Amino acid sequence: MSYTVKGNILGFDKTFNMEIQEVDGLFSKMHDIDNQGIAFTMVNPYALREYSFDLPSSTKVLLDIHEKSNFSVYNIVVLQEPLENSAVNFLAPIIVNHDNNLIGQAVLNAKNHPDFGMAESIKSFR
């Protein structure tokens, strides 16, 4: 499935069209349709930990998310060898609105979410 990027994915201002492929129940791959050299590994945060936050209103407006919207939340993983040393960014979730095929990134305030880090090791969630 292809999605249009609204706003920016941090550090990737020229990424406009993404495709997401589920690898398994935990991991998915997201890649830039227009530049195959840009790809992200993402994780389903709910499979790792308790993860709840209020979606910023700006993200809701940008992605046209409302109460009955069908959307998913992912977190980007920075892969390391071995895999257990990989890190997850819980402060900048990727939000996918499946109703209108829009994707964006929310940036959460660390002060409001002291339990979420930008680089939490996957091995801490075993």
C-alpha cells in the first residue's frame, strides 16, 4: 500500500511517497517509493510496552484523523548488530491514516512523556 507523506519525516524533507510492508507482528519496513535508497525499519510499539499518548492536534489535522479514523502507530528502529542492541525512538512515532492513505510523524514533548526515549534499546523489552 502506498501513502502520501504529510509534513516531514525528521531528516527526510524530500520524502513524499512511502510504502509499508509488514515483516511480522513486530517489525515492518517503510521505504520511499521515489528513492529506493531510503528505507526505515519500524516496530509495533504496543508489542513491546505500554505506549499511550495524546496525538497532537496538529498531527490530527495534518492527517485528517478523527474519532472513527482507522490509523496505526509505528516507531522507527535504528538497527544494530546484534539485533538486541537496536534502538527504538518512542518520542517521534510514525502515524498512518489508512482511511485516506496519509502518513506523518508526530513529535512528542519529552517533558510530557518522561518514560519515552529517543533511543531505547530493544533488549530492555524482553
